[in-house]
Amino acid sequence: MTAEATPLTVEELAALMKKAAGVTVDPQDLQSRLDSPFAEFGLDSLGLLGIVGELENRHGWSLPTDAERCRSPRAFLDLVNGTLTTGA
């Protein structure tokens, strides 16, 4: 991980959902429903695993193994951004 790691934003998560899982979500809708289950956006566990893989490849660091089990966008963002701050 580089020293310049920046937090994952809702907009970036929406773009990753499209790129890695083929799920199109409006970032504003995602922001307003951060505690809704990923399933409500059409994202399943395999799609989330694709997002985890994309982030790991992009940044060169591993996310905790429970990242693919996050149930909501807020939980995922909190986990990813917490990992960035702790330097995992």
C-alpha cells in the first residue's frame, strides 16, 4: 500500500460495482441507501468478491477475508477505509 492511499468513496464503489459485477447503481442512490443490503442493488456475493479482487489488484494489498461477506455498502466502505488507515 502506498502512503497516498485515499479512502474509497461512494462514487468509486458504484463504478466498481459496474466494472467488476456488471451492476449499474447511481452513486446518489447508493449514498442515500448505504445501510441497504447489497442484494437490493442486485449485487451478490460473487459480485462483491469481484470488487474485492479489483481493489486488491489496483492497490497491491489484501483486504481482510471478511470483506466479501459485508452485507451493505456502508459496512464495505467502513472495512475498506479502516484497512487503509491501519495500513493492512
